[in-house]
Amino acid sequence: MSRADKKRWRSAENLQDLGTLVASWLIGDIGSQPGYTARCGPDEETQHLLPVLVAVNRIGFVTDSSQPGVNCFGVDGRWWEQRAAVSGLVGDRQLRDRLVAAAETAGLLVVQHDMSPRQHAEGIPVTRCTGRVYTAFGRFLAARDLLHLWRTGTIGVRALGTVLSAWQLTLIDPVWGRDDVLWEALTGVVRQYRLEAVETKAGEIRRALSPEHPSNRYEFPDRALELLKEQLDTELDAAVEDARLSGCTDTDIDLITRST
């Protein structure tokens, strides 16, 4: 791993920071990720999944493994079957609940663990070759496993603490070879967060224009309000663009901004 990459990973202080960095690794802005081969990017089979993986990492679901649903003959001439699946870490309870609710509504399999001392599942088969199980997702990762992936010194001490205390969440499509339901469920959660970000920024602008806003107590209130609104407009434009990129329609966005 390059010095520049090491510095960026060590700067992480929480799961949100780690999710942002994983997203940067997925799109190639960072060359290496802890736990993976140095200077090696995502597998080729997941290239079409990068937009949704980047988006969920940026809202705090730190993914560590993912694969598409596939039924096909491999380069070895054997018949391979895969279930669409993704696993990772979540520290925010609201985000976890929304991901679980979206998955269950879509009929997906959900496996979640915390660090409490109890019996944990050994995982669910997600890949098989000529009918024989090849890999599984959802196995509980003990602290030693997490420390192997996120070694001490590769990320910030605080970030490592959030890794060890996070929920381990795995979502799996029960249908072998299907490759749309899981990713659309994740995209739906992302859209929800993006629309809420638009709502928040629109609300800040409305409050800035109210007579009770603190800017009206400044020596030059008109100039203060102008600068504040310029900044908030820029932030709102960025939130709207993120919402559009996640698939939100202009109608959805207009309804939010008009009602705020």
C-alpha cells in the first residue's frame, strides 16, 4: 500500500469515514484497501454493481464482500451458480433497520450478528459448482477475524473500535442466479437517504429566510444572509444531484422541496 493510501486509511475515525474510503477504493481514487491485495481493485464480476456499492458505503454500510447472481458455465467448463449477496458492517441503528426492512420486504435473506457472546450462524451458501457448495456468506466474524481484515495501525484507533462493535449484516437473494432484486432494495434505501438530505437542506434555506434567523442580528444582515443563502444553495444543489444520481425523479425532489 502506498504512503498516501496508508495516510488516508489511518485518518478514518468511524464507520462513516471507512465507508467513504471504501467508496473511493471502489471507484479507483484509492489504490489499496486493508484486507485486500495491495494495488488491487474490485473483481471484474462486480463492475456493474459499483454504483450501488459506492452509494451504500457512503451512507454508512461498509461492505467487505459482494457478488452478483449468476448461472453460467465458467472458464473451467463447469456449471457455476451464485446468489446475489453483500455483507458488511453497520454502526447506525436506523440505517441497519432500514436495510433489514428493505431486504425483508423484497423477500431477501437477512443474517445479522453483534458481538454478544452467543451462538452465531455459520453462513448461508451463495456459490456452488456442479451442485456442490463452494462459498458461503453470513458467517460470524470474531474479533480476531475483524482484526485480520482491519489490522491495528492500518486505520484509526477510533475507527477500529467502531469496527469491533458494529453489526455484521449480510443480505442474500434466495433465488440462484437472480441479479436485480437485492441491488434495487439497496438502491431504494439510498434514495430514501438522498431525499432526506434534500429535505434537510431545503429546510435550512427556509429557516435562513425567516425573520427569526440569527443572521438578522448581524451588523450587516443583508450581506450575511446573502452569503449564507449562497452556501446553502450550493449544498442543496449537491444534495439534489446526489438524489438524481441515485435514481430519484425530479417529481420526487420537487415534492420534498415544496413541502419543506
